[in-house]
Amino acid sequence: MDTTDASAHPTDGTLDEALQRLHAHGPEFHGYLSNHGPMAVEALVRHGRADSVHRWLDAYETQLEDRPRADSAVTDANWREALGDPRRVTDWTAYMGRQLDDRPWREVLAEWWPRLLPGIAGAATHPVIRVGHAVRTLTEDGEEEPRVAELAHALGYWAARHLPLGDVPAPAGQDGPETALWEVPPVPEQEGGIRQRLAQLAATPGWPAAAAALRPAAGPTDARALLAEVVAAATARYAVDAAAEPVMLVHAATAPNAVLRTLPALPEYLWVPSLHAAWAASAAVTAAYAPCRTGRPQSPQNAAHSASAETLDRPRPDALADAFERAAAHGDAHAIKLTDTALDVAAATGRPEALRAAHQAVTLIPRER
């Protein structure tokens, strides 16, 4: 849910200009860092800060790199062998662009979503998050060419960085998302990058049972409701555990929220598998980066409030706007994106932990220079 009135959304092409600038760059830089620009500028425009977009980009672009050279064309005949090959990212983007030139974007998305969904963990879930931001713009603000092109970049990045989580049991338990997420066990060695951490999941005691503990959805509508609860639960847990890894734990909330934002553009038969993948991604990131605990923690709501003497009342519209202003002033893309998701949760549920999570993000994540 947006925290600004729809009439306040700019129509002067700021987002399209920003996306065109960003499309000259690759989806990663320094070898492995994701280009967060398209996601951050979409959130800035969404929350009424279009005036800051180009200034933010002027600083952010200094670290970006040109788009990688093309390798060899991805085609309808060879795409399976190119899946998960980051050297082919420019080839993948071109292929997705051709797909979107020939067919409506929703049709292309519906075809590729189930193919890409098993690789949701690729590039620390940044590709699916980028897709979620692109789809939100296309569904809510129009289908201008740079926005369709952004979907091609996002899908191409996901295909190139496709990384299956392995054999994750489908939800088959009785727990709601709140309880299930708090029971996810940490990986034994919480060191190294996300690939090294996720590789430990299969051998982590209690992981299969924890992944399966979520109750199954009764159907598409229930899957959407459960997914919204997953986002809220991950946001609440960030309010408590952010200090353990303030940047990487962002993705436990923003990845499932990207899937939630995409559901309305997908056929309903894809909603249940989308819940499964989003839950697996959120639980996996939590296992990889949340702190080790001895015994079960206190209830999430009480834990969130005990983390600070501050107690937040039910969010008012001005409180939501103020929270985003702080994120925009802070400037870090992860802080902006976590706040964007936290405000969705706060506006939809009134949970005070959501604003606490946004506060933790701007407090603990290093400020963008």
C-alpha cells in the first residue's frame, strides 16, 4: 500500500528518465554487488520524492559499471543451458526484451515466472525484488517503454543469476508465518557470502522441519493472505534482529514482498507456488543471517518493543511519510527498500514493529556517501 496519495505521483517522466540512465549500466558492479538503482528510484518516486531521484542517481552512478558485453544470443532453443550463467546477463536481457516486444508483458511474465521461481535465491534475491518493483510500476502507473524495458532487465538478471535453493519441503505444517519464521534454525557457520551460507541449509539440523512447518494455503486467496503475513513476520523480525546483519536481513522481508506485489499480475494458479518460493527465500535468508539463539525468543511483538524504550502508536499517515523521509535522507538503497516494505506492512496492519524496522534500517545501515 502506498503512503502517498496517488495524485501526488509525478507524471513528468522522472522515473522513466532514471530508468533510461540506469539501463546503460550492468545489473552488478565490483564483481558481485547488485545495482539497486532501479528499485530505489522506483520507491523514491512512489513515495513522493521524485525531486531527489536524479540527485540520488548522480551519486549512485559513480560506482556503477557499463553493461557487460554480449556473449552469445539466448534463444527459444538454448535458454535452458543459459539459465544461471551470469556471463550471459546481457544476452538474457536482450532475449527478454525481444519477448516483450512481441507479446504483452503480463503474458511474458506468466510464462517465465514459474521457470524462474525455483531460482529465487539468485544474487541474494535481488532479481526477484527488481521484478517486483518493475511490476508495481507497470500495473499501477502505466506501460511506458522504459518501464517495460526495466522488466526485461529484471527478468534477464534473474535468469542469469538463477540459483535454486535445493530440495525445500513445501509448507505442510500447522504454524502461521509468525511462529514458523521464529523457529527457523540458523546455519552453523554464519560467515562468508550468501552462497556459502545457503549451501549449509541441507545439513542444518531442523531446517527441513522448519521449512515445512508453515501451514499450507487453502487456495490462491489464502496463499496471498499467507504471503502478506510472511512479509509482516519478516519485517517484525528485522525490528528485533537487524543488528546481526542490517543489510542482508533486509531481503528476508523485501523478497517476499516483491512476490506479493507481483501476484495481481499473475494467473491465480501461480499464487500457491509463489507463496512456497517466497516463504522458502525468506526462511533461508533468516537462517543465513539471523543471530544464533539459545531457546525460543519471547513473542515477536514484545521482543520488538523491548528492543527499545520507544513505543510506537498505530501509524498515522504523517508517521508513514516521515519514516520514508528519513530513509530518503539517509540515502542507502537497502534502507530505502526496507522502509518501502515496512510502510506496506504498517499501512496494511498497523503493526508498530513495522515502523520500528524502518527506524532500525536507517540507524544501523551505513549511510550512503
